[in-house]
Amino acid sequence: MKAAVIVFPGSNCDRDAAVALEAALGHPPLMVWHRETVLPDVDLVVVPGGFSYGDYLRCGAMAAQSPVMREVKDKAAGGLPVLGICNGFQILTETGLLPGALIRNAGLKFICRDVHLKVETADSVFTRNYEAGQIVRFPIAHAEGNYFADAATLDRLEGEGLVAFRYATPEGAVTAEANPNGAARNIAGIFNEKRTVLGLMPHPERLADDLLGGTDGKAMFDGLVEALS
Amino acid sequence: MSSKTTPITPDVIAAHGLTPDEYQLVLSIMGREPNITELGIFSVMWSEHCSYKSSKKWLKTLPTTAPWVICGPGENAGVIDIGDGQAAIFKMESHNHPSYIEPYQGAATGVGGILRDVFTMGARPVANLNALRFGDPSHAKTRHLVSGVVAGIGGYGNCVGVPTVGGETNFHASYNGNILVNAMTVGIASADRIFYSAAAGVGNPVVYVGSKTGRDGIHGATMASAEFSEDSEEKRPTVQVGDPFTEKLLIEACLELMATDSIVAIQDMGAAGLTSSSFEMASKGGLGIAMDLDAVPQRERGMTPYEIMLSESQERMLMVLKPGLEDKARAIFEKWELDFAVVGHLTDTGRMVLTHQGEVVADLPIDPLAKASPEYDRPWVPGVKQPVIAPEEVPAHPVMEALKTLIACPDLASKRWIYEQYDHMVMNDTIGRPGGDAGIVRVHGTGKALAMTTDCTPRYCLADPHEGGRQAVAEAYRNLSAVGARPLAVTDNLNFGNPEKPEIMGQIVEAVQGMGEACRSLSFPVVSGNVSLYNETNGIAILPTPTIGAVGLIEDATKTASVPFKNVGETIIVLGETKGWLGCSLYLRELCGREDGAPPPVALHREKREGEFVRRMIAQGAVTAVHDVSDGGLLVALAEMALASGIGASIAAPQTLPAHAWCFGEDQGRYILTATAAEAMVILEAAQRASVTARVIGHTAGDSLTVEGQGSISVQDLRQRNEGWLPGYMAATATGA
């Protein structure tokens, strides 16, 4: 299996994603510069976290217009799995690969801490190594992670089982207290219709190593490698 | 200002912060009257901020060498050997004055500046820390300043993608008009690829990279060298604006270029911008520079030579390249969409010759400016020693009630509200997150780690600057030892009032002497530092605050210790002597409303022995948790271990001391360890062999903290008090309270 990590000016979790992928793959992923117009032949694309182009406009808005994202969008339409983490999720919504938008956190501040998530479905290449209903701990680190979509879109996402993760208490209750940023219906991550594209605000790559305090994120990368090899 | 038309009057000279004597020195160096551009250059080069003219004499007394020191003070940052051909590069720097005037940008550009000092030398920055001092929480400006400074530090560091892993925050009325924002960066480089600032090679190109030069920050260095008064806010235009995105690109582009062996010398444009960077490089290399100011990338039209040379626009670097490599270097900077301009070349004249629109607009001898800046031996008086306060002289409040007050007081309340606004995990190597004794960052791709901390107890420094200087160093040493790191070296950030006052100068002298004593005794040299003076408003000085930043090495990243209790039923051991020293303590201040008394003395010979012992116990895996005892004393330290874990403890105080003195005395040189009952026996025996005082005081238990005969408090209750204060205080902003 081959994977690529997209690198924008201002990406800063590109190396973190590459390290987590390499641990699962056994070899490093390809790093693809934002100006590329053709993607290498890969089985997975990761759009990493950071502040693409400084995010001085709406987060991800400029990255969505980059040459490489036009190519990612085309390939994703053909079924290529795409994982967007944090700024990557913002870019995927701006690109139109995922519905909705990520707006300013309800508390108006950047938040960096571990959160608990309820895995909504194991039926995807991203979540196959989790169980539906499982509670996992991933860190968040964002100021604009408040997922927003109109009620009809939210109903459709829920109705079609396209919500991937929700913020929850350590015991698994999906409550307002467990929601760090005001996200609609506690949504932390969503799929596209075919569940081949996942965008999520929390960082699975940050807890994929015992020394860093946990390995709940590792199962996502291991699962991807198993599914796509 | 035009260089031709501005007459050099006594008012203009005074406005540039030069004394009449200093101006006489300017005249003798120049052999003629300087023009306004030249005067501006003298002004910033000789500002306290750039020249260290008041502190130099005393800074020279600090120990700066050790077998593991690769580069001590004098370069952009200090460099130490961390084994395996790798080096740690670090420094701390203040951005106090700008942060008070414009907290968000002041603090943000403070982070940007210290990051540049570190990557200029070839290191990838891997961690940031910050030591913050704010005024009294009840002061009208404090909330606004806390909010802006924290957002600024986060806004910059988070975007650049360097984790902010530690620091400290205090509140005291003496900082009402002068907050302190001391930012520290630690980076990692190859020990054989360190980049220095000495220019070499006559004819070699001088290259400008990064952001364009604008009119922001002109005279920032001069502002940072004067006292504040009522009209300080009018100085807002001298605060620079940060662009962390450009900084991120600059880091990547510089590191990419550094890997190609093209650079002769490199220097970031910090305080005094193009002036200090060009003078510094030329002076260190004993060369001259001919520079064409028209070639400097400019953000605005019509900038004068004066403005170009004195601008403190951020995210800029100056470098000397090897000849013929300009195109190769340009390609890298163009890839990162940054400006790249050859602005001049090195000469053998020893002079800085600046041309602008075809005319020579400044012609200055470099060495007299850079090296012959005034150096003062300012008069000083020793501080008045405070009396030692016996434990019995301090009123005894009920212990558990006192704990409730202390754990929620501004200095001890949880700083989660602050550090959760900082990305402390990006780069995926943070092993020890904020909230512990020291931040721990794995050296990427290796099995070792660096620990880092910032420390100072300003109230001790006010009572006795010498003892306070010793204590700041010793506490840093302790914090590193407490996580299992071998302390290697320190960076200092000396924040004081007006050095022209003998009593303030006395604080500086005595604090530096105390620091030097501790650093020598602990083999803990000073490798970099920064001085911030004139922290006074309307004649009121801050508490003397010599902040220490320190770095230690953990050979095996799997062998560290942390603050939380791990299991119930484990033995709690205190290392070091508890004599109930309440003078200058938080107990005295928070419970009795007094800030008097001598501070607790530090026994340096014992510090070393205990630190080594703690590190050995951690390396052996004998301990389950470690925490140093500092502000608030033993019971506060225990409460912090309980808070970090949710596990309580049951403690017995000895009958030999008043309970409040035993619980809250701030005797130095102490650690709390926990271990299984079996390991505890091993530790006690080892302590005896090592001549380290160790005493069992209780065990971990349940979910309450209990002191025999004094009562009990649930960890839940402690948590509400400890976590509640800062968010509650800050939330009052939104409601306008």
C-alpha cells in the first residue's frame, strides 16, 4: 500500500501524519507539495493539520483552491480514500468533498486537550479496527472546529450513517458538557456518502504511540493499511 | 525624517535616548556631526536592550563553560551537546514593554523573535515555554493583558507549529504597570552544523530574506530601554506585528538552505532590525559592509534610510552567502514564496556604508559602534536584609482551611485556562505536557528526551536578591531532576527596574551573584540570556525577576517521572529537611496579608546530592511519582499530586513543629516521592547511604487528602477550587464585570 501526505505552506502536522503512517506501513508515505497538479499513484491521501497559507482567510479556503486539491477532489470522486485531519477536515469541507463547515469554537478560544469520542460506525476503511459505540481518546487542537451544517444536512448525515465520531464523556454519553467547541450534534468527524472520505477535527496521529500517552489513534492507521494493502 | 533636513539638536539627541556624554562619544567616533540616520543607528545600538551597558560588568561574572557547552553567551542562543552528534540550542528573551502596550502582538512577536534566535543557529525549534508575570488580578488592566498575551503566544506558536510545553504565571501588584513576558525556545541541531553570525570573505554577498520591511516597530529597542509613564500607550506604533505563517515558511526555507552548505554567516533581524544584524555580523568578522538600501524589500513606498535601518518588521533574516550560490539559495526562498534580495557585499573597510537613491546616506565605523558601546559600572547599594521569622511567630490558621485558600490563590490556581490555548502536542514528541514539574520533549527519531522548565520566585528576590537568585537556579535544577533529567545548562532573563537607581542596581548585582554561585555549585552554566531593565511605571519598580530557563537530558525517554499519584496504598516519602520556614511564603502572603521576612535559604551542596539521588531513583524505576516542593510548601505539593491523579493521601505531621509551619513552610531542597511499600524500603536505605534526608509521611489513599488531627478535604473539592479560579476570573471579562 502507498500513501501520500499533502503539504501546504503552513501545514504543521504533515510530519506527524507521516510518522503515524510510517509506523503502520513500514515505509514512509510520499510528501506531495501543494503546487503539484498530478497525484502519484497511491491508495490513500492524507490532508494534514496546520494553518495552510496561514489560514488568514476562512480556514482551509485558500488550500481548497490549490492545484493539488483539484486533483485530490477528482481522485476522491473516483473512490480514492482521503483522510482530512483538523485543518485537513476544514479543507475538505471548503473543497466540497464533505458537507458543512467548521466555524469558530463556541468558547472563541483555541483549545488543545484530549477529548473522548464515540465511534459511530466501524463500517469504513478508517474505522474498521474500532467497534461501533467504542469510546476512544484523541487530542484536539483548534480554534475553528465547531461543525456546522443546516438541519437537513445534519439529518441526512445521521440518517445515512455518515457521522464518524461524536464528542462524548469518557463513559460514552453524548452531552453538551462533552462537546468542546459547540459542534452541531457533537459531531467530531464525518464521512462522504461512500465513506471513502473522512474528515475529523481530533488528531488520531497524536495518540498513536505509548510514550505520548496513548494509542487509541493507532487503530485508524493500522486499519487503513490492512484494508488498502 | 529626511537625512538632509533634520537638524541634530539637543532635543533630537535626547529623544533618541542618548545622554550628553554619550553624544560626545558619538562625535569623537564620527569626527563630525552625525546625520539623522547615523544618530538613529547609534541610538539603537547603544540602547540598554542591545548593548547591555548597565549589566555587562556583572553578566561577565556568570559561569558559562562546561565540557558539554558548545557555545555560550554572545551568539543568538546557547548551544549544548546532548550526545549522538546532536546539540540543543536555546534561549529566553523578554518582550515586556511591547506586551504591555499591545498584548496580543507584543507577546506574539516575542515568541517569533525567540524562535528566530534559535533557528538562526541551525536548529529546528522543538519547544516553547513562557514565564509570565501580571499585575494584581483586581487591577483594571490585568484581565485584558492576560487575555491578550495568552492569545498572542498561542496565536503565534500554534500556527508556527512548535509545541508550547511549559512555563509559569504569577500575579503581583508590582507588575501592574509593567507585565513580564519572557519567552523561551529550545531547538535541536546537528552538533557539526551550527551556524554563527561572524561575517567572512570580502566580496561575499549580503542577502536579505523573509518579510518585507515596513514602518512598524521603529525604535522598539529604545522604548524597551526607558521607564513607562502615563503616556506609554502612545508608544503603540512602536510595537511590531507578527506573521507566524511567514515565520513557519522562514523556518523551513532556512533549514532547507542550511542543509546545502551555502551559508557563511546568518543573523536574524530582531531588536534594532537591519541595523543590529548588519553591525553584529560585520563586527564579529572584523569586516565592513556596503549596503544598497534600495535593494531592501519594502512594504511601503517612500521609506527613508532612517526608517529602513530602524524598522523592526518581523520575520526577516540577514545572511552572508558563499560566492556564486545566490541562485541556488534564491530558488529555495522562491519555493517558499519569501523575499530574497542581495542587498550588499562584505568589504575590508571596517565601515558600514549605506547608499540610498545613489547617495551615501550613512558612513559609520563598525567596531566603535558595536564594541565600544558605553559600559557602566553603575553605583549600587546592597539590599536591606529581612529578619528571619520563626514558625511560632506566624499565626496558625486551621490547616485544611488554609489549604483551600492557597490552592485557589492566583499563583497556585491551575493554569489550564492558559496552556489549553497553546498547542502543546504538535510535532508529536511531547512526553511531558504542561502542568508537570518540567515539559518533556522526545528528541525526534531517538529514544532520548529533553526536559525544560522556567523558574523564579520574585518575592524571594525582593526580600534578598542574592538568595532569590540562588533559589531560581536551584528550583530549575529541582524541576528537571524531578522528571528524571540531568540538568545541563540555563538561559537567564533578568527583569528589573531602573538601573540608574542604586537600590535597583543592587538587586541586579546581588541576584546575578547569587545565580552565579548556584550555577557554579550545580555545574549548571549560563549559555544565553537577555536583560530587560527600566521595568518601572511612575517610579514604581517590578519585583526583581531573574527568570531562569533550564534544559536537561533524559537518556532513556521511557524512564521519566511525573506528578500524579499512581495507585492507592503507596508510600509517600519526603526528601530534604522540613523546618517550617514561613518567612516570605505564600502562606504568609495569602493567609496573613504579609510579604515580609527572609526567604528560605538554599543549601547548594545538598541540592546537588538530592537531585542526583532523585534522578537515580527514577532511572532505577524505584519511584511511581515525583514532585518538587516549592510555592505553598508540602501540603500544596501533595494536593497537586492528588489533583493530577484523583487519588488522595493520608498524612501524619510530626509533633515537633506547628502544623501550619510543617504543612506550608517553604524550606528548599525538597521532593515528594511515592513508591510501593517494598520499593520505599529500598529508597530509604539508599537515601541513608547517600546522606540524603528521607522521611515517610504517609500513604496514598482514597479520594481525599487527610492530615491526621487536622481534617480532610476531598480531591473533588480541591479540584473545584484549584481549577475554578482562573476561568472564573477571566469569564468576568465577557460580562463586563
